[in-house]
Amino acid sequence: MAWVILVISGMFEVVWAFALAARSMKLWLRAVIFVFGGVVSMGGLALALRTIPVGVGYAVWIGAGAVTTVVVSFMRGHEKPTALRLACVFLVVAGVVGLQVMA
């Protein structure tokens, strides 16, 4: 269960990342969304690190957040999904899976 919490909390990084980048919302709303995403993300990390080693847990959390942010950015048309970018995302996913298997 800790792994599921860790990955989901890592995926919540996309919430605060896009809140920072949003220009169409009022500043106070962006701040509220940013804080919400950060609290959920960090809170999940804190819960997961009770049973998962900190080095592996932090790497998986960052990887999940980075991959989710890039994929959402591709889907929203903010970035173009080139073959090289997709290969790099695959390498991050492979590294995260490898860390989970080895932990």
C-alpha cells in the first residue's frame, strides 16, 4: 500500500506544477491549488517513507511526478512529444520500476 500512496502522491506534483504555470487563473486561486497539490504530494511522501527506504522512496516520488507532468504537458499541447523525449520518459519509468523491484 505504501508504494501506491508514494506513486499517487508523486503524481500530485503535476497539480502544483501546473498551478504555478497557469496564467488564466487569479493569483489567489493558483496559490490555493498550489498549496493543495503540495500538501497532498508531500503528505503522501511522508506516509510512504514510514515503510519505504528514503532514498528509493524519494527517487520514485520524483520520477512519478516528473513523468506525470511531462505526459500531461504532452496531452495539453504545451510540449511536443518527440521520439527522443518519449525515450527519455521511458528511461525514467524504467528507472523507477527498477528501484521498486530492487527495494
